[in-house]
Amino acid sequence: MAKSEVRVLLEPEFRQWDQLVEHSEQGTIFHSSSWIAAAAKMLALDFILIGVFKNSELIGGCSFYRKNLFFGYRIAYTANTFSPYGGFVLENPASTQVRENETRHHEIISLILEKIQTMNLAKINFINGPGLSDIRPFTRTGWKGRVYYTYIVPLENDIFSSISYGARRSIRKAQKLGISVKKEYNPDIFWNLAQATYAKQAMPVPYKKDHIMAFMEMMNRNNLGDMWIAKTPSGEPVSAVFYAYDPQMAHGWLGANDPAFKDTGAVSFILFESLAELQKRGFQRFNIMAANTPHLAQFYSSFNPRLVPYYGVEKINRLGKLSNMFRSDT
């Protein structure tokens, strides 16, 4: 690619990165510099933004977190407690010609992979967002690919009439029981519900309280998302969800429920009410982010979503094979 330059971005260039993320088909809130910097700070990680420039225009890039292991070995990855994915973002196609667009995108990805190869990374595990549908530049050069799935709910049409009969019945049941849903920022309620959710499964909450509280505060302060809470008529919280927003769509970032109220229909009702609110605000799509867990997929599929694949890629370098015994927090 003529007149192209690949380099690690400096902080003054983050605004240019965020503009690429905002307009790219692959870009999500999880690729934004503010999100990545906040997550890295909470988890005591380094983060890297690589950019490909043509003249002075940023035409593609890659975001990931980096962690030091031992003897100078480092691992790089995209998914962690706060971020389901990250990775590659590319400028949108400038042509209607498939070959021209593929060639350009493949060249951008190849340049980034060459740069990454110079970084002395023992293991690389990138989970890209749903917008990156072509991982051939990786698999053709020795990377291993893996497919994941998410559910995308379209919000253009009437939501209630689009969902399954069972979901509508659960919503009506919650309404008859007097369950109410309100947009309310209350991290303490969310934390208590998260404890109840995982206690039922005899599992610890997979994130630290101070981390999640601080991250929610950052999101609320910067208008990056909203929390909804469902309560009984007596005011007892039974379910909570926290969504994140970007120009492409809304994302179901976190959710928690009190298992004692499993049969009230509250989980279906809070999803329906929050989706209806998002629709009024002009969002056209909602990323449920729960299709890889069987019992969650069974529930969320009742909202008649579209199943969308997204792709992970992994590479273990020669000097990194000894670090295979270590695992990142992906």
C-alpha cells in the first residue's frame, strides 16, 4: 500500500482513533479510547492502539490490552471483565467493487499483523467485534480462528408483536404482578443482584465490587450507558440491566437477577421495557451479547433476534510456547 505508515498511536492521536471507530462498520464503544483506557486502569494493564495511516489519514487500526508475564514474555488480548471484544477497525469501503475493497482491507490488516509481530508477544488472543466478518488474512498466515455468536434485535418495528408468544406471556405476567421498570442509576442494587445471581450458581461474582462500581460511575458520568431496574410493588429490586451505547447500536453490557423472582416474568419485562425506550430514542439495533451461553441463548432467542457470528483469532509465537501454562483474564 503506497504511502502507508503503521505505528502505535500516542495520546494526542486518540481523537483521530475515536473518529475512525465512530464511523467504521467494525467500531463499537468497546473500541473507544476512553473505554479502553478506563478498563486498562481498573485491571492494571497496558493498552495499545495501532494505526495505519495513508498520508495523514487514519484508515485502519487495532486495539488490545497487554499483560507482562515473566522473563519479558507478554500476552495480548481484547476480551476482559469490561470488554467482550476489541481488535480491528477499518475504514468503510470506498468502492462497490468487492475485489477492490477486500484487497484494501486485507492490506491494512496485514500491515498491522506485521507490526504486532515485532512486539515480542508470546501469545495473542483477539476477539473482534461482529463487524469484522473476514478473518482470512489471519488464517492464511498461521493464526487460528474461532467463531462466537451474538444476538442482534432489530428495533425498527413493533417489538411486542415481533417476539414469541412465550415472551409476551411472561411480560403480561409481570404486568399483572405489578412489576415496574424504571431507568435508574443505582450500582448498589446492581451489585446485590449480581451477588444473588452467582450465589444461586455457587460461583463468586466474576468482577470486583470496587472495579465495577468505578466503571459504572465512569459510564454514567460520560453518558456511555444507562441502567434499568425492575421492582416489585413493595419496591424490592428483582432485576437490573446496564446497557452501553455507541453510534452503531446499544449493547447489553451487564445484567443481574434475583433467582427468588425467576417465575415473575420480570426478566422478560425489563428487557421489553428497556428495548421500547431505546426504540423511542432512535436506536435501530440492540446487541444482546448472550448467545454463547446455552441457557441464556434459550431465553433471549424468544425475542426473535438475528444470530450474528463474530470471530476470534489466536497466535502463539515460538518464544511464547512456554507461557501456554498461563491464561489471561479473557
